[in-house]
Amino acid sequence: MNMNLFSQTITLNGKIFSSTDNSPIENANIFVEKTNFGSTSNSSGEFQLIFDLKDISNEITIIVDHIGFESTKINYNVNDNRNLDDVFLNPSVIQIEEVNVLSEKDDFELEIKANELTEKLSTDLATTLSYLPNINVLSFGQNATKPVIRGYSGNRFFISKNGNEFGDLSSTALDHAITLDLLQIDAIELIRGPKTLIYGPNTVGGVINTTVDYIPNPQEKPAVRLYSGSESYNNSYFGMIKIDLPYKNNQISFSGNSRNTGNQTTPLGELINTSSNNTIFDFGITNFTKKGFRNFIFEKLNMNYGIPPTQSGHIYGVDIKLFSNYYQFHLHEEINFLNFDDFHVKYLFIDYAHEEFENDAPYYDVRLAQKTHNFEMELKSNQTIVGTEFNYKKLMPDGFVWTPLTNRYNFSLYAFNETNLKSFDLLKSIRTDFLNIIPNPQMTRYSNLDINEIKNRNYFFISYSLGVRKKIDNFTIRSFFINSNRGPSIEELYSDGPHLGIYSYEIGKPDLDTESTIGFETSLEYKSENFSININPFYNFSNNYFQMDKMGLCDEEFILGYSHPCAGEDFIEWGSGSGWLYKYQIDEKKAEIKGLEINFQMKYGFFDLSYDFSNVIGDNLNSNIPLSYMNPTKHIFSTDFSLKNSNLKVRLIKLNSQNRLGEFETFTPSSMTTDLIFTKKLNACKNACCKGDLSVKINNLFDQLSYNHLSRTKDIMPEPGRNLVILYNFNI
């Protein structure tokens, strides 16, 4: 310590280090509390702190602060006449609230974290989630897959990326891929109950929120993440590299993904025209402040994939090229306003398009483009969220399709609150939506729609939910009610044209009202240290359930080279596709969907045993027949054997036969498959900052023949056979 007796100034010298690896910390802030005296550390962690004795007391508090580390307070007496000891800062776990949900999970949420995600990770989101109860895969080959949750698909649940939409058309048709690569994500949340309404009104089936690390925790040093792997059933190879570069209070991040797959193979042969090639590049820059951050993200995605051929449509298959440019601006601040302590503003612009080609054709038959603007503003506290959102979409069809160019405006207000009462917890939410849909017909007449019905549509609807949670010793009772409403999509209103990818001619219904669904769900859980059981029944009813129904079916087989046995029938559109396509039209019906889920878990030494049972029953109450596309009853048995740095899991999945058939559905036999999963933590550099994970999986170990009831190709080929998957994740 140096003291100048004439000016009464004191100079303190010191050094700042990281407690994890003893490396010096540059640009740390060092200041005397409640004064203007401060300093910063250099590249060697050294600093000089100069202050004037006449402006301070003898007892002072020195604060050492740096983004990414916990603040440290040092009590110092100026009469001690000594320099400061070396200061060691502990890294902090900075939870940047990129996802607009409360940071603490409530009991209506299920999260698949990074360590669990490795063992479940598959080619696509739907297959990854299919290892959970009551989630199955609606598919048209390996590239066109969607999750079906408790019998709900499409617009009846919300799939999000960091709490926001993808801006693609994946919810409108089976062949439209979800613009996401599984290598990007760090976790997946499955959310049900009152909190779902902060995402959107269409959440009776829940919310699937994928967490993508667009805004990483602040790094002291450059960080690199590598991910690579392969699958044998489609001869695929994939990889990702992500780099974070810190500079003072800023961080630049960029990453690249690539995935190449061959055709899907099965125990009976190859499903042709199912190969794919996907690339993603994203760039981000984040400025961190003491109370938040400002962030910009750009992501560019390209996907090229095939849809397999079928005799009922394009006999050579369809190729799809998909493009998406994603821009995000995000401001996040800690505040002190009323009871709120968190504020964020987010703007998204998504430029999306895909083109559908008859196999190997040089020009597209159908092009669907959509531009999305989304503005969101939100206030949060530990127990409350209030927010507003404005969404504008412009749909621009082109080619051999007659859906009109359409503008869609949606303005919403929403709120969620959790109140901890004396004997139970009360969860409640409400959401109001104002929806305006403005078509701009480019034709004077349409093939199946009346031009006079293609006009502006306005909707106003309110969704709300109420839930309770009660704990009694080892028992927990949870229950919620939800009234979920959604406006019809542009395609549900105004479609009139062939859909090459799924070989159908789709017809909308311009006078659709809002679809309203009420739902009830209750769960009873008993949980002790080594044992738990959860019983979870649910019931949903809709007075006007939208469904795209096939208008008819030809009982006789069509043979190439001969006239069609049903020539002239109204349920077939002639002159489309390979000459004809089945017509599908939106219809409204009374429907109920109900089911039961049971989970059992037990720990015994190094072993973890679990069993999941799930079933769902859907009924068309107008026709007294089952609803189509319902999940078959599923049983999941798994055994985990854990050691210090490795885990071995054996998983058996049994699907019951599906003989409750909706209109035009066919029977699907039962199946059982066995998976073997081995994961091991690796430490290639022999220190804490260089580590990774290796996962080796064998799906369908015994190469069993199995069919997916929700697959559009089940009459052509079964599901994949034995599949060796190798995944390697490495962090520096």
C-alpha cells in the first residue's frame, strides 16, 4: 500500500484470479462501496485502486465484480497499512431467461435435460419424444415427422424455440418439416396446465419448448463445443461446432450444423426417396450489462429432403427444398417495478419458403412462402408473468395451388400467476386474442370454393385455466381445468389445391369459427426416497373439432396402365398429381379425447427401474365412431445401471395393436422393440475445462418387424430395423 501524506490518497495493489483454474481475470471491476473510487484489472489480473482519505471513513468495503463470476466483498481498514491479498472469484451460474417461463419448474412441467437428451436424441424431434408416454410419431418417411401428444397434432399444441414460434409451416401439413436440428438444443420442456397460455391459445395438447443456446452464459475464455455422430439405419453422418468468443462485456457466438442421411432402411428393404441434406449456420452477438443483456441472432437454414412414392399419388415421390432466415433482437433487464423484477422485449423476423418438386423435376409445382414478424414484451416476478404479443404473417403461395395470398394479424394479452395459499397452491392464467385474416384472391373463380366466401375474417376469443397443487406428506395432488380456443389457420379456411408432398387435394372451409376445447386433468403422486408412482387421468371435449377428412375411398385397386376403377367420382380430383388425388376437406365435429397415464419408478442400489403406461381414446360424437390418428396404447419398461462416469440402460417399448379405427383407417398389429443405451462421461484433457460425453445406442436390438399406426407409409414399409447410433459431445 502507498500513502501520499500531502494529498491524503491511498493506492492499493492486488490481483484477481479465477478460483477454478487460478487464471488471471481481466476487466474485473474493483470499487469502494458507496463512492466513485474504482479501477479495473489488466490481462494479468493486476489492479491499482486509488482513493482519497478525506472522502471515506476508516472502515470501507471493497467490491470485486465481473460478469460470469460471483461478486466478492472485502472489508478493509485503511489504518492497517497493507495491500490486499490475492482475490479469487467463484464462477456464477447466470440463468439468462431466454425462455419466457418462470425459472422454477412447477409440477405440470417435464424437462428433458442435456444428460437425458443424449440417450433419447434421434434424427428428429418427434422420434426423440416418442420415448415418452403418450407421444407418438405421425410420419411420411424419416424426413416428414410430427409428434402426436395424447391424440393431438398440428395446431392443437405449440412447438417453440426458446418460447417463440419457428415461423415455418410445420403445423399445417405432415410433409412440412420442423425447422430445427436436434444438435442445436440443450433441453426440451413438455409443459401442460395453466402456464401453457403464455405461449399461445392453441395449447390444449400442451407446449413443447426446445431450448437453443442462442444466448450463452458469459465466458471468461473462448469456449468450443463439438458434436458428431452417425446412424446406421439411414447411413447418416452429422456434426456441429459452436464457438463462443468473449470480449470485455460482449460475447460473439457462431455455429454450424450439417446432417446428411441416406434412404431409410427397414427389415423388409429400403424406403426410397427418403434421403436428406440439411445445413444450419447461426451468428450471435450479446452485450452483457450488470442487470441484463442485449442480443442479436441470425440463423440461416437449408433443408433438402424426399417424400417416398405411393400408388395413390406421385408414383416417383416428391422432393422438397426448404429455406429459412431467422432474425432475433432481444433486450433483457432486471428491474424494480411494482412487484416485478424482470423485463424483456423481443422482436423476431422469419423469412420462410419451401418448394415441392415432382421427383427429379427441374422446376417446382408448388411454392409456399411465409414472412413472420413477432413483437413480444413481458414483465415477470417469481410468481407472476404478464405480457403482450403482436404477430403478423404474410402467406404467399405460388405454382399449382390456389390458396390466396393472405395477411394474418394477431394481437394478444396474457397473464399467469401462482399463489401459495395456506393449504394449497393456486395457479391461474388468462389470454385474450384478437385475430384478423385478410385474403387477397388472385383468381375470379376457384375449383371447390365459392369466391364470395373468400373474405376477411375477424375473431376475438379468451382462453383461461385454473390449477391447484396440494401436498400431504409423501402425496401430491395436482389438478387443472383449461378452456383453450384457437382461430382457424389460413390453410383451414382457404385451401383449394393439390398438396404434392402428402399426395392429397385439400379443400378449406371459409366460414369456420374458433375451435374451443375444455380440458380436465388430475394426477395423484406418491414419492419416497426410493419409490414413486403417479396416476394421471385426463379428459378433453370440443364442440367444433376441426379435422381434414378424406371425402371417399376407392375400394378397388388402381393398376398402372389401366383406367382408374373409380373414374369420375367426386371424392377424387382428376388431373392432379399423377393424374388424380384423393380430396380432403376440413369438417367440424363434436369430439372427446380421454386417457390415462401411469408412471412407476423404483431405485435399488445401482439400479433404477421404471414403467410407463399410457393410452388415449378419441371419439367422433357426431358419427359415433373413433377419431382418426389416435395414439395406440404404449408400455415402456426401462432399467438403468449407473456407475460413477457411465450408465447402461435397457428399454423395452410395447405398442398394442390399434383396432379402434377412424374412417378410412386400417388395422395396425402390436409390436415390441428393445433398445440398449450406453453413455459415458469423458475427460480428454484431464482437467475440468475439457470434457465430453459418448453415447452408443442400439435401437430395435433384435431387428423386430414393427408398424407405426400413424405412418402414411405403413402399407408400403415397416418402421426401421436395427439401428446403431454413435453420439459424441465434446466441450472445451
